[in-house]
Amino acid sequence: MTVRTSDIEKAAGVLRAGGLVALPTETVYGLGADAENAAAVARIFQVKGRPPAHPLIVHIGAAEQLDEWVEDVPEAARLLAERFWPGPLTLVLRRGRRVPLEATGGLETVAVRVPDHPVALALLSAFGGGVTAPSANRFGSVSPTTAGHVGAELGEAVDFVLDGGPCEVGVESTIVDVTGDVPSILRPGGVTREDLEAVLGRPVAVPAASRVRVPGQHPSHYAPRARVVLVEPERVVAEAELAQEFGHQVGVFLPPSVADTPVKAHAVVAVPTSMGAYARGLYGFLRELDQRGCDLIVASLPAEEGLGLAIANRLRRAAGPRSSSATGLQEP
């Protein structure tokens, strides 16, 4: 999808003026602000309803700019940046002086990446600085993968929206902490654990808990309005039909292993056999079932290898415990 140069220049001007721009990346749409403008960064938290202790990701235009934003770049970080940037990989490193503490949630570490989307890269080039950009949605709800999703959720709270078409990856970037001796995945995403290990030539940890705060770690996140229930694949049909009998408007993520099984439910999504297609469509599927009036979604986890690790992570957090908040159902 072609975006006019005048729109890129307008968006860059909005950023320079301290405004907010929704921009496409290969993962999801981001809500961007000038990374060095503490007031603009604070506005992101206000618009999203995001707690200020939750750090943001700084997007830069090229791997060669990394040293301008961080204090120290270990060899592992150089290797990963060289291989995966531009791309859906975020590196956690020690904060440089250009990054205000408002962008890091008060931490002395910062998450940085180079997005792999021509519109995002054109904006970063025209703007000439770094852009903090969490997902362009209310905190804790389903991430946006089209410009339409952004408009439906944030409306006029965003000063300008760049429409770059649907996102190609569909789930957020993989976040890797490279501040310690052993690189570790703090959030699985668009770059797989297997690919990281192939480049580094050693195992990469996926700790159950992290010593560093990063986006997407709350037990409830990426959540639709409908409650999400996870069961084994062979139990999906039975659980969905039982819930339907009890009066729920049930949406079903029907896994490939039972794709030919009839199911009595309010709405059914056939899960793609390709993990790439599943990741690309995941958030759209959740939004679709919300829009069709489902109050309960029954799903199962894919095998946690390749992109399946990221999909399983998002589904677990979508099914996480909820409490009342500004979003109405969850407080991620």
C-alpha cells in the first residue's frame, strides 16, 4: 500500500510538535511519539490508559544508530541486530542519555528495535529521531493490525494515522534481554527462539519470570471483551457446546486437528494450519468474535515451537485473570 510523501512529512511534523502518530509496522500498529520528548511520551500513557511504570519500545531507523540510544552494546546484541534488523526483534540494553526515564518506566534499561515496514522507516527517516511506540490500542486490549482497528479504538485521541495496510507478522516483536551473560526471551514474538539460537550458536533462555520489566508481561493482556477459555485441542468442541447449552454466546477457535468436526456455537474461526497465517490473523480473529457478540471464546494452544511460542503466549494472556479497569474488563 502506497503512502503519499506528504503524509509522511505531515506525520513527522506532528511528532516534532509533540503529537501522537499511529504508524504501521510489520508486527502491529504503534502509537508513536518523539522518544526524547518527555511530555509527548507521557501523553502515550494517558491515551492508552497505561500505567507509567510499564516501559515503551524506542523505534530507530537503522542498526547503525543503536549506539546513539544505549550505553553499551555487547557482541550478542550486535549479532542479532545485524541479522534481524529491520525486523520483529527488540533488544533490551542499558539506557543512553537520549532516552528519558518516562519512556523506560523509570528503568535504566531501554528496549530498542528497527521496524521492517517501509512506511515506518520512511517516517523515522523524515523525523530524524527515535519514536516510542507501544501498540495503538487501549492498554490490555487486542492489538491493532489495521488502521481501521486504531480508529475504532482510539479515535480522535490520535493526532494523525498513517495507513500502511494490514500488518504482515501480526504479533508483536520478540523481546530479548542482552544485558546479562545469557540472552533471554522476555516476550516471544515475530522472531523465533530457534532462529535466535541459530545466529548466536547457543541456547536462549525463556524464563518464566523476568528481572527486567518489558511490554506485554502482565498476566492479562491482548484481551478481547469476551472471556477466553483454553482447553486441550480434543476438548474444544465439547467445551464450546457445553457453554452454549448454558446460555453463552460462544466463539470457537477450531484447531486443525478437529477441523472437520461439526460444532454448535455462535461463531467459529477455523485456525490456519500455517503458524505464520495464524499469527497474522490472531488479533483479527479475536476482534471478529467480539464484533459478532460472543461473550466466551474457547480455544487451545498450538505447539510451542517456532511462531507457536508467540501465539501460545498471546492466548494465555488473553485468557488471564481480569479486574475492572478503564478498558471495562481487564487491567493488564
